[in-house]
Amino acid sequence: MTSFSSKFYIVFMLLCLVLLLIISNCDVEARFCGEPSMTYSGKCDIHNSRYCNKHCVNMEFAAYGVCFDNGGLDCFCYIEC
């Protein structure tokens, strides 16, 4: 009976170790969806998106904002999907 319980214990511990390794290697990445800003007005410069970013974060509570050439320069705000 002792050998069965020791084998069971070893197998159980190995399974726990494998499960722990699988869980620890899972990386959770945030996904962001972009949509045109509804409230931004003004010049949007594709090389300097500082004002667009500041507006999106402060006014539309987005994670960040960038100027995007969409047939014209538009300010896009990115929120978590």
C-alpha cells in the first residue's frame, strides 16, 4: 500500500508542477480598438500626435490617441476592446 500512495503522490505533484508551468507562461495582452475621435478639432500632425493623445486620454478616457492618415489626418482614440 505504501508504494501505491507514494506513486500517486509523485504523479499528483508532477501534474501540479505541469499545471503551474502552463499557467505561469500565459501572457495576457490588452487589445486596443481604434475609433475616430468625436470631439477633437484642430490640426492633426502624423509626426507629432501629442495633442491628439492628450485629448483622447483626458476627454474621451482612452488609453492613447494618435493621428492617422485616413484620406485626411484624423485623431484616433484607442480604447481596450
